[in-house]
Amino acid sequence: MIRVLMLFVALTLVWPLAAAEKTPPVRKPFGLEQRTPWTTSRVVGSPEPPLRYVTQPAFPKLKFNEPLEAVALPVRRNSVAESGPGRMLVAERKGQIYSFLDSSAAATKELAYEFVGKTEDGKPLPQIVYAMAAHPQFADNGFVYVTYIPDPRKDNVPNGTRVSRFRVSGDPPKFDPASEKKIIEWHNGGHNGGALAFGNDGMLYIATGDASGIADERQTGQDISDLFGSLLRIDVDSAGADQGYVVPKDNPFVGGKVVRPEIWAYGLRQVWRFSFDRADGQLWAGEVGQDLWEMVYAIKRGGNYGWSITEGSHPFRPERKLGPSPILKPVVEHSHSDFRSITGGYVYGGKRLPELQGHYIYGDFDTGRIWSFKPQRSGISQEFSVIDHGELARTTHRIVAFCKDHEGEILLIDFMGGGLHRLASAPDLAKTPPPFPKKLSETGIFQSVKDHQVAPGVIPYSVNAELWSDHAVKQRFIAIPGNGQVGFDQNVYPEGPPGAPAGWKFPDGTVLVKSFFMDMERGNPASRKRLETRLLHFQQFPGSNEVGDQYWRGYTYVWNDEQTDAELLDGAGLDKTLRIKDGDQTIEQTYHFPSRAECALCHNNAAKFALGVSTLQMNRDHDYGGVLANQLATLDHIGLFDKPLPKKPEELPQLANYDDANQSIDIRARAYLHSNCAHCHTKWGGGNAEFKLTSTLPLDQLGITGMKPGHGSFGIKDAALIAPGHPEQSVILHRMNLTALGRMPHIGSKTVHQSAVKLVEEWIKQLPAGVK
């Protein structure tokens, strides 16, 4: 009986060629009576060529709790350990610093210091450690410098971030709490910076962030009258430094008016780890971007790196006031399709991997990817060019920092896994996993690709508010391996309600499937042809809601003309001209098949990646092959969720169908903007304008009504993002109407959605003048 039911459901999921073939569905409480495990998945690994390196634990017997920094501690002179292996220091986020022998056989760690304050009622208050640096003469003086947050409960306070000096002695080494000497403090409040390193010149360099949550709210990036958004350079040794430090006389802004002379370089949002190439003294920094880009900078004396006029080499807020020097460009930058949160590294000078000599090795916290390039000076200006730039390894590590051991070998620190790892040559390629499926028929998603009939266990779904795809119509499926379960509304990273809707948390190996069809004669389903099938493949990352633990990869399969199978598109994307009959004429429409990078721009962290598989979109009825039922109730009934639904579906939120004329125009327009725009136009979403289009927020919290556009008025007099009562002055509507430069959405569509333009126009007309 179960097999008969499975066959019936599978057969009825084939797209109907004409409406006349459909019979009215029967309403039932649930669309599926029980769950069938999906056991045929062959979507594993990656279609990209195997990489040259893997990672190995450097100290396999040691693990730490959220480590953030590690340094190789020079051996003190005349100490009992002078002739043995040196010791490493590791700082954990919650204030513990441990030491251990720099040996792969190390099995014990000793507490060197614990940063802990006291609350008002005398209870322990863990403090946050960001970074450490040993003094160049540590062997003689025993000095270690530490960046920490004295009171993590307090945000946005002037002395919230501190660098202190401690004397360290003994074997195993211990910090002397009585030796603490405050060096410098600055504001905390979002991006605190905190990285430390001594340069070849003996000066202490310190990174500060812009002390902002988003978009340089203090507008301090170009302001050199404060310490924020900068790299500082101070002298902690010279006479007069007994008060903490003195400013070196050769700092670039010494003697200027209304400046902080400590600044060495500025225009930096949040440098997350920097280092010096000990061979030539060059300072290299990884700069965490905001919306779309991550950067590597070769820092110069007095250099301006653009924030927040630019993000990398791209405009961000070009109307803001420029600092006192021109903007310098990054040596390397990555879009958020490759990197999401860069971690700066080191120029390699070790012996284990001679082929990487002179390469700058860096990584990414969110994706676990490790890249390198070889910097090369060229021309009269001696600017850096890049050779041999490429990816070294893909990992599931949360790479929060790199460090060097006593032999000069580069190690990476895994924040969530708690270990330190080193690069190693990849094993024999003959032992690598099976090849990634190059054809749709090889994925295990379809029982019959030719008939577009999914395999048992693959679940169909539909959404309330469709993403416009240039007249394409779609079929959607959820494929979850085995008996994996979904966490309902458990994903709140990087922002949860009320600022952004919660997302679902998926089990490892989940594949979301969407096939695109086009009527080759407008409005005639009998002329419908398959164009592409897109997959979103989920890989579980170590982590939690606090730091995010999801990584999705997007793939496009292009259907052949015979409609028998689809081929995996390479990473570059593709445009294809379609000839479509529209009334009495035949038109040519350029249809775009997205690259893998483009998939990641919409399916991003801020949008919880799975745009359609969410409570707002899926709280609706679906036709399960002749049975009409609510999707959430159905998925709950078959045990897809790891816990029962917290409320009945009718009590849970949902988006409107923006084509439903029975709904209010306000609800419909807000639903359209949410489904088509809010994945980017939300906090951290990548749409680098300070407004949101999330339907769950009140209109007056979106920042659109009566607001001046941040990226030009397009020649519109008295332009606003949305001008209530005046669609002709509303830039959002204007950009929906464009087909060339300035079009929104700027990816995924080349054709104006005329009915949506009309909907938004009518919505703006009925908004009362002066509404906020």
C-alpha cells in the first residue's frame, strides 16, 4: 500500500501540460500521510577541481574553548626551559590564556592567566580577550601585550576596549596580575578591532574598528580626529612611555591640527588580523567588509583605505567627506560569493611547504576557505601586483586567526572546533570522494528526469510570494537525506525577530530544488519548456546561532533541447536568447542562467539562505497531487520538524500572495518587496543602502518613506526612496522600471515585472502624504 501511495504521489507531481487536465483537489488535513526517507542522494562534495592542500591538527591532543589568538612565546633567558621546545600561548574568548609546549605530542595545557573582573555585587565577570603580542625583547623583559574588553556588558563606552602590558615569567609561564600597565583605551561599540603586532621597527601597531554596528554610523572612517577605523603606531619603550606610550615623531599626522597622531593608516572598517612580513617589514591586513566585499591591504604610512566612502574599490557612501589623503585600493578583494568574513594571515617563510615561500596566506571565518597569493613589487611606484593567486584548501574550520609557531610555520585557529591546524599536501587524488554529478540524472533527486518525476522522499512545496524570474514558472522540492529533521524557526543569525524573520535550520546534505519553465507562447501552458533546474546544497558547519553554522552552495543545470536531461553549468553563468510568441509577434528574450557566485548574492546569511523554505513563504496550502492541505501542518504531521509546531498554522505568520486582489494593496505591495528585495535590503544583506524592505517590520521602521536616496536621484526632482502619494518621485519604483544600469533587482532579472510595477505604483499613490 505504501509503495502504491508513493507511486501515486510521484506520478501526480509531473507538471501538467494544460489546465484542462487538472481536476479540483480534495481538501484534507494533511497532504502526505507519512514520510518516505530520501536515500538516493549523490549530491556530495564540489564540482570544483581538487585543491592542493588539506589541514591537519598541529596539536591533536589539545582543544580550547573558542580560541581567538595564539602566539609563539620566546624562551626567557636563563630559564629552565631555555634548551627545550618553546611554549605557545592561546587566548580564549572568555578570558582564559593557556600555555603548552610547542610539540605535536603536547597533551597538557596550563592556565597562564584569567581575565576576570567583578560585577557590582562582587560576582565574577569574565572579560573578553581579543589579541596578544609578545614584546620583541620578551626573552629579556617578559612583556606580553593583551587587548581585552574589561566589561562586556557595557556597549558604546569610551574606555570599553583596552590594551595592557603584563610581565610573564616562570615555567610554565604565568602572568603577574600586579604588573598590569594600561597602555591605551578606546571606544567599544560594534567593531572594536584589537589586533596587535610589533613591527620590524620595534613599534606596537594596533587595529581599531569603526566602533559601529553598520554603515559607519559614526562616520568616523575618514575622520582622523579620533582613533576609530584606523591602524595605530605607538612607542611603548622610549623615555616618557611610563604613562603608557609616546607617539613616534615620524608618524604621518604628527603636528597636524585636530588629529590623533597615533594614527598610522585610516579608512578601515574592521581589520581582523594583520601581520608583518619579517623579510621586508611590509604590513599586511585583512579587512572585513560590510555588504559585498572582503579585502587584503598592503598598509602604507598615512594610507587611506576608503571606508566608508568605498568598500574596497567599490562605491559605498561616495557623498561622504573624504579624509586628508586619496583612497588606496586593495591588493586583493573577494566578493561575498567567495568570502564572508576575512581573516588576515601571514607571508609564509617556513620550510615544510617550500612552494609557498613568499606567499601571503589568509582565510575566511564563515566559509573555512584558505587562499594565498604572492605579492610582487613592480614599476617605479613599487606598487604590489599579484601572482599565483588561488585557493589552497576548503575546510569546515571557523578560521578566526593565523599564527606562527617557533619554526615559522603558519597555523590556523579554529574558533568553533577549538584546535590549531596546519596546512599539508593533499592526499592521493585517487582517494578523493566520487565526482560531483555533472548531469541532473546523476544527482539522485529525480526518479525520471525525462518526466521530471522526483525520487521517493523528495517533497514538493510552493510559496506565497514568488520571486520574479522574467516570466518563468517554477516547481520546487525539498530533498532531505534519510530521516533528517528541520529546526523550525531556529536560525536567527545574524539577526532574528523583530528585525528579521527567523529561518529554518536544515540537516547536513539538504538540497533545495527549483526547476524553471518558460511558456514559449505567452500564457499557453501547452508550450511550456524546461530551461534550468537550480540546486542549493547545504553543508553543516561547526558553530551555533551566535556565529552562524550554515554554508550553502548553488548549482545550475541547463536542460537540453530534447528535454531529456540537464547539464551542470560551469561557474561563469550563461545568457541564452529565447524566441517567444507573444500574441501576433515573436519576440526575443535574453534569459540569464546564474553563476555560482550570483546564487550566493541572494541566498545570503542575512536572508537565512533558503528564501522560499521559510515560515512566511510556506504557510499556505499546496496541491499534493489531488490533495489540498497546509504545508506546515503536513510537514509537521510527517515528522519533518524536530519539534512540534509551536502554534497552529493559522496562528503563524505568512506572506500574502501579491497577485491576490482580495488582499489589501498595502499587504500585497509589502509582500512583493519582501520576496523580491528584502534578501538584500535588510541588515547585513548586501544591499548597501540604509533601508529595509522586510514585511514583518512596520512601515515607519523601514527607512524608505520620504528618505533621500543614497545612490543618486536619477534626475528625479525632489526624489525620495518612496515619496508617499507621489510615485513619480519614488526612486524604488523608478529603478523597478529600468532595464539597464540602475535596474533593481540588479541580478536575476532582465525584464520588467509590469504587474508588480503597477502594484507598487498604486500602493505609493494611496500612502498618505507625510507618512513615515
